[in-house]
Amino acid sequence: MSDAYGWVKVVHVLAVISWMAGLFYLPRLFVYHAENEGKYDISPVFKVMERRLLKAIMRPAALVAVVTGAMLIHLGGWELAMPVWLWLKLLLVLGMLGFHGLLEVHAARFRDDRETRSGRYFRIINEIPTLLLIGIVILVIIKPF
């Protein structure tokens, strides 16, 4: 592989780590936000934290992860004949993007004071990115198919 491939892979891994940090942390913020709604005047603080996490870290990191992932497919010469493990990885990445979209919806609901989900709901969905990440890592490292 070329030097370009290695550097694109470095940027891809860093972007994925940053994106995953946000996907793990934002639902936890939602837990605290939901459980403290109406108890304290802390909702504005959560709204700022959620907005900044999405705007400054998660959205840019997701974009860079997707773009560099596409570049790796191209630089690796896989765009014409992708192996099964890569198709499955892309399917799980679509799931990750869908989960990110779900978090965007919840953030908008909190921002507009329309969120009705409980802290328990957010604790449960907080496990989704972990499961997707486990699948992605297994597919990338082991390449079982």
C-alpha cells in the first residue's frame, strides 16, 4: 500500500475514535438531562453541552470518518470487488449513521423542550454503538468472510 493509504487510514482511525466518543457520551448526557428535567435550572447547561458535542465533535468526525473510509476503499482498489466483510462493515456503519441521526432528533427535542423519553430509555440505547463497534472491529480485524 502507498504512503497516502497509511495517512488516510491514520486520519480515518482518529475520526472514528472521536465520533465514537461522542456516540458514547451524548446518550449519557441525555440520561442526566432527562432525569433532571424540571428539578434544577440545569437544562440550559445540558442544551449547550449537547449542541457543542454534536456541532464541534460528532458531525465533523462522522463526516471525516465517512470520507476517509471511502478514500480507503478507493485507494485499496476495493470499489469494484468489495469482499463480504467490507459490505457487512458498511452495513454496520450505516447503522452507526442511523444511530447518530436518532441522537440528532433527540437533541432537537431536548433543545425545544419536547423530549418525553426517560433516562432508562437513553441508558438502553447507549448500548447500540457498543454493539455496532464490536461488529465493525471483528469484521475489520478478523475478516471472517
